[in-house]
Amino acid sequence: MNILGIGIVFNRGRGIESLENALNQGWQKPAETEVSHSKGKKSLVYQVDLQTISDRTLLKKMRRADKLSKMAVLSASDAIKDSGIENIHEKKMGIIIATAFGAHVTTFDFLNDILDYGEANVSPTTFSNSVHNAAASYISSALNIQCPTLTVTQFFFPFHYALQLAQAWLNEKRCDYVLVGAVEQYGDVLGYIYDSKLTPASDGRIMPFNFNKAYHVPGEGAVCFLISKEDSENVYCKIQDVSFDNENKYDASVDLNIIDTDGLLTDESVYMRAISNDNNPPFSKGGMGGFPNEIPVAAYSPLFGSMMSGSAFNCAVGALMLKNQMMYSNPIINNPHGLNIVDETKDANIELIQCIRYNCFNEKAAIYLMKQKSIFNGDCEV
């Protein structure tokens, strides 16, 4: 599968240019938001500015849609524009949206309305927007794409399963192109659960290489990829594989590991297993500085925030790296274990990137992104 276009909406802006700017600018402190369950308290959140998703031309038919659906539609539209493919609604398309919590903000609004006004007086619009497949349906309607549409919901790995499904649709020739996206929204209930179960970063800094103790800062946003088996001049990279096992079959040729350490595990030490080898085990007797020969490692959650489907955002960074042949510096350089982290932005010869995610059962999922050697520049196609 080739990534032909990327669209993104996150706290630093909208569009692939905003992502590239954020990577070059580095970490910025997230905004403060009021905490409804604690009077006078404020929490740091990587929230999307409502002005960022204020697109009257594109969203004129969905004025009553919730924030989640608007973010999804904008990222999907931008992914198509970024690909340069015209008349996409005439192609054999598919839409797959991945999310951990879906429209939970709208769902709780609907439940609150039942409590306040009774079942007979709640808004049908609020109810329809609370359905998990609403965001994917809005994409189909707003972009005039009549095609198979599905939402994949799962904790930690929804984007990985969405990619596998997209691969199946392409292999079966159900679709020639698939829009695969991930979207999450921050809400008061989610913030309450995060703060109750996890350790918030009081200064807004996620420490991705700290591992234990892990700190989180909630985030929200949407990222969408236009994927196809076809090649094009604008191809970002190839999705070589999506793996759900602990076999490190590509480790010998991986040029960079991107880890999804974002504070959503109370102890993220399990990631040490993925970025070390048998000859140089983590926390060896030689001290914490025993990783100079390891594969470089990066973590970009301090740009987006803590999200269950954060793998999709890191995947976008990896795809941009492969296209630009550029390693972008980690936004947080704090490195207590002496890892071989990417500490400066520089040109690099990158062929294969591994994006690594662990869940709370220490199960690993990995997305392998490979540089695409295109027939358009005289190379042999992969």
C-alpha cells in the first residue's frame, strides 16, 4: 500500500505544512482549559482551536455536526487534495475511520439531555451525531463519495486494524483507493478518567523517554491517509507491513524506531524491549548510557498529546520523514537512560521506519513504513 496524500488537524494547525512546521519548531506548551469536575482548576490539553476547523465552504452542509466529525472531514478532504488526484468521487473508494472513544463527548451530551429534559425532548441531531459511524458518514456526504464506509473502534490499536482492513479491500479489488483515518476528541469525562488513573504532566511536557514514571497530557485531532496500490509522483512511502506479534523480523534493516510513549501506560518500560537488542540489554551493568550503537529512536507525542490512536499521528510523521529524507528532532530531548535519540533535525538516508505501540497487556503492534522507489524518478518500483 502506498500513501498518496495526508491530511491532519491537530493543536498546531491544519494540513501537512502545519505538521512540518511543528516538527521544525519543536515543543510548545499546550493550552489551559477549565476542568468542570473541579471548581477553579485548569488542565493542560492539546486541543484543536475551533478557528482551525472553521471552513464554511467545506462544512456548509454539516453546521450541526460535532467537533469530532468536523475534524475528520477536514483531514479527509486535505488528504485528497494533498494527493493531487482529481474527481476522486468518480473512483472506486473506501472510507475507514479508526477511533478509541468515538463521539463520546456528544454521547454524554445526549445522556445529560435525557436527564435534564426527559427522553421525549432530547435532540435527534445530538443523538445522530453520537453514533460511532457518524464521522465516517459525514466524510462520505461532505465529499460526495459514495462508497463502503466503516468505523473501527478499539483501545490502543484501532488504526492498525484499520490499515489491515484497507489492505484487504485493496487486495480484493473492492476499492482502488481507501481513505484511512483516525480521530479523537477531548472531553471532560475523558479528562476526569485520565487524571484519576494516570499521572498528568503538571508542566505540559510528556516525557517519552522517561518510561517510568510516565506522564500524560490529553490531546485531540484527526489525521487521514489516502492509500492505494497505485504509484504516483507525490507518493510519501509504502506501508510495508502491519504486525501484531513480537517477532522483530525487520529489525536488522530498520533505520529509525518511532515509539508511541505518551503516558497512557502507567509504566512504559516495555518499550525498552523494542529499542534494545540481546547484545545490549536495557539497564545493563554498564549503566544507563549503554545505547550508542542502537537504532535511532524518536517519539513525537509531545506535539499531539496522549491519544489512544496516537499511532496514526506518528505514522504521519514517519511518512513525512521518508518523503523528505529528513530526520526531525524529538520535541522533548530529556534522555535519562542515554538512548540513541534523534536530537537534531538533519538530512538522512532513511529506507525503513518502525512505528511501535504497546497496550496495557504488553502486546506489541508495529507499522513498517518503507521508502518508495518510484518509476517516476528512474528507480525500480518496490
